[in-house]
Amino acid sequence: MAKQKLSPAAKKRKAARDKKAAMSAWGKYKKRTAQKRKCPPGFDFDHSCGKCISKKKNRAKNSRSGKVKKRYGF
């Protein structure tokens, strides 16, 4: 995955945003359930279909609509 070309100020703001998202109830839930699944190397747990799929596919298909998040009750 290519690195984003961000200014130092933008990089700092993005890090804060990412940390806040990871520490939210939804972020903690996703991490907890993904770790329980123990996917093989090169695979991520996909919360929309409930199984392990390749990292490339999982990151390409995720949207920001919040549809999956709502389905889990967050």
C-alpha cells in the first residue's frame, strides 16, 4: 500500500483522527472480533460478510457509508 503524501500538519491531524476511530466502541469491537477469527497471513476479517478475505479485497471494498456498522448496532 502506497504511503500518503501529507504535510506534517495534515499527518498529525490524520493520526489523531485515526486514533479516535480506533478507540471508539465500533473500532474496539472490530479489533476484538477480528482477533478471535485468527485469519491466515495475508487475510483480514471482513465484518460485512463474516469471513476472512484477502487484505487487498477487504480494503478495496470498504465504504464509509456506515451500513455494516449499523447492522452490528453501533
